[in-house]
Amino acid sequence: MIDRIAGAVIFMVSVSAVWVARDYKAGFGDPLGPALFPQMVAAAAALLSLGLILRPDPNPDAQPLPAFIRQAFTLAVLVGYVLLLEPLGFPLSTMLGTACLALLFGAEPKKAGVTGVAVGVSLYLIFDNLLGLPLPLAPATFG
Amino acid sequence: MDILNSLIGGIAVAVTPLNLALAVFGCFAGTLIGALPGLGPVNGVAILIPVAFAMKLEPSSALIMLSCIYYGCMYGGRISSIMLNIPGDEPAIMTTLDGYPMARRGQAAKALGISAVASFVGATVATLGLTFFAPLLAKAAIHFGPADYFALYVMAFATIGGVTGVNPFKTLLAAMIGLLLASVGLDPGTGTARFTFGSFHLYDGFDPIVAIVGLFAVSEIIMYFESHALSGAGPVKLGRTLPRLREVFEGFGASIRGALIGFVCGVLPGAGASLGAFVSYSTEKQLNDKNGTFGTGDPRGIAAPEAGNNAASGGALIPMLTLGVPGSGTTAVMLALLVSLNIQPGPLLFERQPDLVWGLIAALYLANVVLLLLNIPMVGIFTRLLSLPQWFLMPVVVMVSFIGIYSISHSTFDLFVMIGFGLLGYALRKFDISLVPVVLGLLLGADMENNLRRALSISGGDFNILLQSPIALAIYAFTALMLAFSFGIAMRRRGPRSAK
């Protein structure tokens, strides 16, 4: 069943890709133009997704709810980290992000905190100072 | 003795202090990455590519470091197979079959020693093969025209699933998804913005490295909670660290056979290290399993697959370097590295940048010796690092990936793209759709399209040109054969399963 849903989604995406690409105009001395290759690929993808709809594999095992909740939180931490990276600066946001991830991966709160601080500071020192890779340091509000 | 001269030139490149240090570092980091479950060679190399940029390395130095990581991963994968019964990476699965039972019997040091020697044999055979066959293939490939290259790309995508028996529909579909993603951005021929939906950020298309780190590393983090969550069994005791010299050479014959089989598997398109290990193990079992000792801790059952996977991963470098068509996930990632360094792999690479190619080959010989030293006398370090808690390792991996990607363009947009690819990778893995063809599609899409368009502008739009060259025809015939084979296997597998 899950294969059929995936197949249907890919089918719709590829058909719309063929449709979107119809406006791309060919240049001079370029008989193929920018449209044909993506259209060929999208058409092949559409056909193959039909194969998925017609002959799906058995469903994979559904994951338990706790795993799903942790996955959702992990994703939220990753997105939150990127949003805060420039406003908070690298060391601070990395401390927060690492600590949260460590918690999600089952660390005790105290250890997670220590890991966060240690990783945030040491990665900043290694990459910014040692390897000369400029990372945003201070909160943007301070300039 | 053209090759020997070139090799001597290569050694001169490889033994500069910086390159030597990078090689040793790469071997160490690679063994560690390979040994840690959940971090395979693809992840390891992908995460460290941006780091290599950040260090502003010369192309040859960057390539040396990452190839040593690649070889190191292949050595390291066996450590957790033997100690934890969890393969450190995919090709090391076969090693668990006999490695873990041996370790349980208190022969962990012996098992690690045998597999290290087998890895050395495999990798050395492959590096020798690379030295002698790659220049030959490069010479032949100079005669390839655009239509032949197009055929070559078709073959790469059609055969990437190989004979692994995964649903071939899904593998092909994965390749198409990758090719479609590759066409996002400004079309180089006409400047038309394709599938950008008005976003200027997308005009450059997707950076393959951003996509790779997302697809593999980020999706691995999300997947982690499902796959590894509760594997609590601690490592077995190592006991004596140093095996006896005589013990280590048990299964030496099996290593040689495994290495030769693995090398052939590696050079073939779409096969790679996992298949090399698998075919070597099953061949050895059919040849020599007279007392039914395979699977209960037979030394030959460790030697054959370890030699096989190391030889295959070395062999996989040949099509990547000479044709620009990688045969496996990790070599695809290394191709991404070369492309980002503005180096176009292909037959001309050997003529135009001999320092780079031969420096790499010489470094691989050196890496092998370093790895053997790291993996027999110093293997205790790695088994101890295996007990580092996951709640420490995983966040560090995430943060290093973020730094690496951020350093490419200093924009948070790339980081969001990476997370997006992480979600896509997670979804594809849930659907049992392999990620390697997606990456290959993304990497090779532009070249595949360029060759097609070049061929058709030569012929003035006549599609027959694609079938006029004998080289292309031969490639298509081989492709059709491989496809028929993999569909055949898939159908046979499906039979009994649906009958249940």
C-alpha cells in the first residue's frame, strides 16, 4: 500500500515536470533544447512509478510511536538550529543544539549539558581558529 | 616501463610531509568511521569533503586524504562486525557470519588479525589492478564520442542495482529522481531557468555535496531511532591484543581468491563492495565448506569476504577515474569531490594531471601499509572507541556536517536544503528505494544531458546517431543483458514471497 502511495506521488510529480518543462525553448544549433532531456527522464519516472503502483512490495513494518516522536523532535532541533545559527552565533547555538540532540539520543540531562558546552566550544576553536573557517561568533544583535 | 616511471613520480607526490600526514590521518579517521556502526564510508567521506575544503588543501592532497579515509573505512567495517555482531558498514555484513562466532569463542584478536591481513591482500590486489588496468582503460576511453558516453551513462544507471535482487523498478526510479533533480537550475546551454519556481537560490541547482550529506548523514540520524534503538549487547572481550603471527595467515589462500573475485566485482559497473564481499564469501563456501564449519567461526569465512570487499572498493576507483562514471556510492561521493575541485575525471585525467592520479595511486599503496599497522598492533584503540556512547557520537556527527555544509557558501539556505534532502532520503529508505542511484543521477545528470545534446547537434537532431557507433551498441547490449538478469532475479525472488 505504502508503495502505491509513493508511486502515485512520484507519478504526479513527474507528469507535472513534463508539463512545466513544455515552455523551455531550444537555442540555436541545439536541436534538443533544454526541455527534452528532463521530459524524457520525467516520462521514464512516470512509467516506472506506474510499475510501483501495479506491483507494490509488501509494506515495511510500521515504527513504534516513541521512535516517531523522537524523530519529529530531532527534525525540529535540526531546523531550529539552522534558524538560530546566525542570530545566536555558532558557539551558543551549537551548545544548545548538541545538548538537545544528546538528550534525544538518550543522554542524562547533566551529561547532555556538559557535552553541549564541550562540543560547542571545541568545534568553534577547531574550525574557526585552527582551520580558519569563519563561523558566526556573537549574536547578530551585538553587531 | 611507462607505468613504473609514472608511479615513481606519484611516490614523490605522496611522500611530501603534508600528504603523508594527511594519509595517516585519513587512515585513522577512516578506520574509526568504518568501525562505528551507522557511519559508513559514504557518510564519512561526504562529511569530510567540506572539511577538506575548509583546510584549503590542494586537489591532490584532498584526494589523498579522502581516498585514505575510503580505504580506512573498508578496513574498519570489520571491527564492529567481529566485536559487536553489528556490521560497521554495509559490505562488512558477511564478516559477521564467521567473525562474531570466533570472537565469542575468545578468538577476537585472531579474527581481527586474519581480517586485517585479508583486507591488506584485497586492497593491495586492487591497487595493483588500478596501477596496471586504469591507464589501459583510459587509453581505450579516449576514442569514446558523445554518443558512446551517453550509452555509458545509460549503462551506469541501468546496472547500478546490479544483481542485488532489490526491486529493479525502484532502483531505476531512484536514478530518474536523481536525474530530474539534476536538471534543476539554469540550463548551461540556453540559460533557461528550469524547475526553479522563481527562487534565485535554486539557479545554481543543487550542490551534490549538500544533497549527499543530507541524503546519507541526516537521514541516518532520523533513521537511527528505528534501526539501532535497542542494541544493548556490549562488545566481547578482546583478551590478548596481539595475535600470533602464524594464526594471522590462516585463510591466506581464501584471501587471494576473495581478492581476485572482489576486484572483478568492483570494476564492473553498479556492483561495488557489498557484492564483492558477498560473491567472495559464497564462492569460498562452495569451494571449501566440506565440514560445515562456515558460519560457526571458520577463518576462511572471514578472510574471503574481507579481501573481497577491500578489493572491490579499490576496483571501483577504476571506472570513476578513467571514465568519470562511478560504480558505487562512495566513489560517487569522491567524484563529487573531484567535480567541486574543478577536476573532470575521465580518460584525459591521466594525461593532463598525472601528478594527481599517480600521487593518489602511490598514496593508496602507502595507506595500505599504514592501515595494516593501525589494524593489527593498534586495533585495541578502535575497539575501545567503539564503546563511546551514541548520544555523544551522533550529535558530533550532526554538528560537523552542519559546519561543513555551512562552509561551502555561508548560507543557511544550503542547510535547509540539506535537511530537506535528509527527509527525502529518509522517505526513500522507508520505501526501500536505494539512495546511491539518486546521488549518481544528481552527479551525472548534467554530463549525461550534455553528451546527448552534443551528439544530437552533431547529427542535426537525428536520434539514429545514438546507435551508429559500435562502442555504444556493445554497451547497450551489455546493459540489456544485465537488466534482463536483474529483472529475472527479482521475479524469481518475488515468486515464493508472494506465495506465502
